[in-house]
Amino acid sequence: MNEVDSLKKIVRDQARMLQEKNRLLSDLEYRLKQNIVTDSRKEDLAKFQFQLSRQTIDGQAGLLKTILGSIPSGLMVLDAEKRIISYNPAVQNILEIQDKEILGKPCSRFFGESCEMHCLLEKAMETGEAQCSREVRVRTGNGREIVLALDVAPIRDSHGNLIGGVEIFSDITGDVIRESQLQKKQDSLIHVLAKIMEKKDHYILSHSERVKDLALSVAFEAGISEEKDQQELTYASLLHDIGLISVPDEVLLAKRTGTGKPVDLIQAHPADGEWMLSNVEGFEEIKKIVRSHHERFDGKGYPDGIKGDHIPLASRIITLAEAYDAMLHDTATKQRSKEEVLEEIKANRGSQFDPGLVDIFVSKVKG
Ligand SMILES: [Fe+2]
């Protein structure tokens, strides 16, 4: 009988018991009303209640076993000495360990004292708080390195005393390999695009690299703390002006030197940048950030005129970093000091720029 069939049988048996219980209770209710309850009837009911309780417990244990046997995640229960006292079949599949080797053995025996899997268990048991890790590298029983997503939680008795721990994990090795391959592809794409930008106009590349450093310096405090989000901010900062490569050289020069106002062509660059990045795998968020890096907090920016929190946070950061860098290195206007540029930034707090970000940015740049 497979897992699904045994699960169906448990549910069917429990439904049948429930039906029988209801029939007996109706019968008892009728006899009570008629005042014809006999001692033998009371005995039958007591026996039935006992059977029902036992079958319910067995049924629930069976159900739990079936569920644990069906889930693809590994689950190990450990006692206070960190010895494995229970586990599901997925543990053996994932960790490639033989059945007889597991029970009663300390977790560290398989992965070593320094393994993060063991360290997280120790931390959970010491602090009494659940721990998790996105990437834990362990060696299987066959010596293969795999990557696990791991959750560890302490187990307490009814008085609150720590009596053990439970580890739940899944094998994410395939995902990690795919992510790393995608990252390599994205890095080489950035490299190529950087060369194209440099060929077009060296200023775009050096400006983009400074914007990237400024944006990353405020990212964490601004609320971009996840590695994936910081990576997106990095790429979007480096590529935010990629759309300028479709602007003719003389138009770019006129803007740079302040000798002309080719506004339409220049203002098309955020949308052009989004379009250029539109088919790059993994750049779905990055292209949106690029599109919105000239929006204003008050909604008077371009290309969409969105405002406030509707503008992606990363775009709001780049807007600020780009404006600061452009003012500091702008050759079209008179040279300004860092202090003068920061005053200008503060003057546009809440209109052009996100006010909360301005506060963080100014304190970071002032150092
Ligand atoms: Fe721009």
C-alpha cells in the first residue's frame, strides 16, 4: 500500500468510527428519554468509548507517521544530549546515511563539531531560541558536499524545561548551483555593458561606479539588508544610465557642457534603459529600478510621475546618489563644494528626494 492509500485508509477508518459513535449516542439518547437504559447498555457504551479513544490515538500516530514519511524535508528529533532519537526517511535520502548508523548517535558524529548544522543546534539549545540558516554546507555519508536550508528549534516539556531539539532541512544544492551560474552570467553581462558605457562616454561609467558606492553606503540603514536586494541595488546603480548610450554624442556633450537643452532625448534614457535590460534573466526588479531613477518624491519626475513609496526604494536611493554625484562633478555649472551640494540636497528634502533617505545620506556623506 503506498503513502496516499494508507492515508486514505486512516481517514476512512476514522470516519467509520465517528459514524458508529454517533449511532450509539443517538441510541443512548433515545433510551434515556424512554428511561430504558440497562446496565449492559452502559457497559457496551463504556467499552466502545475505550476502543474509540485507542483507535483515535493509533489513527493519529499513523497519520503523523504517514505525513512525516511523505514530506521531502528531513526531520530529526534530538534529546538533551543532542543524540538522534527519531527521524523520517528523507533524512537518510538527503544525508546518505544508513539506517543502523543513525539512532542514538550524536548529530556531530556525522558532520563534525564545527559543522554549522551542529553549531546551530548547540545555539538553539543554549539560547532556547529557534535558529535558521539559508545555506548550510555538509558532507553526506558518501562524502559529497551538499547545501541545506536548515531550521532548528528547541523542544520544551510542559514545565518549560529544554529537553531536546528538532532539525528540519531540505536539500537546496541544485538551487545554489543554478543561482551561482546565473550570478556568473549576470557579472559577465555587467562587465560587457560597462565596457560599452566606457566606449560611449567615460563619464557615464565613472559616475555609475561612484553612484554604486554611495547607494551601497546607505543601503542597510535605508532598509535594504537582504543580500539579494543589495545585489540588485549594485547592478541597478551601475546600469542606471545605460539608456544614455542611445543618446547621440553631440546631445550628451551639449548637456554636459550646458550648451544645449535636448530635454526629450535625455529624458527618454530611464525608459530606454529599462527596455535594454528587459530580456535579461534575473533582471526583472533591476529594470524597474532603472526605469524609476528620475522620479521625484513629490511626483513631478519622469517617466511615470509616480510619487512617494510608489517609487521603488532602490530607485529613490539612486536618485539621491546620482544627484549628489552629478552636482559635485557637473562641468556645466560652477564647481561646488561637498557642503554646498549637501545644502542643495537638504533644500530638496521631501520634494525631489525621500526625506528619510536624505537624513541617512547626509549623515553618511558627512561621515
Ligand atoms: Fe539618469
